[in-house]
Amino acid sequence: ANCVAGYYERVARGQSIIVFVYDRRTNEPIINMEICLGNGNRYYISQFLGKQNSRTVYREYETYYKAYQAYLQTIKPE
């Protein structure tokens, strides 16, 4: 129940990756991220949303967001 399906064209062109993070206990999605390829062939988190495009997920999972952003700095696109 969010808008990530609207980015399929960017995914098909290799400009974006959609990542879903699930709760292992309930198998319910917690976080939906759009990761985009930016200048200098560096990836960045474009969107970090919860169910129904909720932005409140950032406050609850801020540590996860920061850790994933740090990880992205090490990714080299193929």
C-alpha cells in the first residue's frame, strides 16, 4: 500500500533499485526504499517510507537508515 510500483521505469532503466525490509516475526513489510544512482555513479536513498507512504518510519528506524546510507557509500555500480 504505497507508491513504489510507480518507479518501475527507473528500475527497468537501471536508475533505481527498490528494497523492501520485512519484519521476520510477522513477514510484514516495515520499510520501502528507493535507492537511486546519482552523480558520480554513487547510490543514495531517495525514498525511505513505511506502509502507505508513511514518513514516520524514519523516526523509528533512523539508526537503520543511517547504517544503510553508510553502507551505500561503499557500493560500486556494475
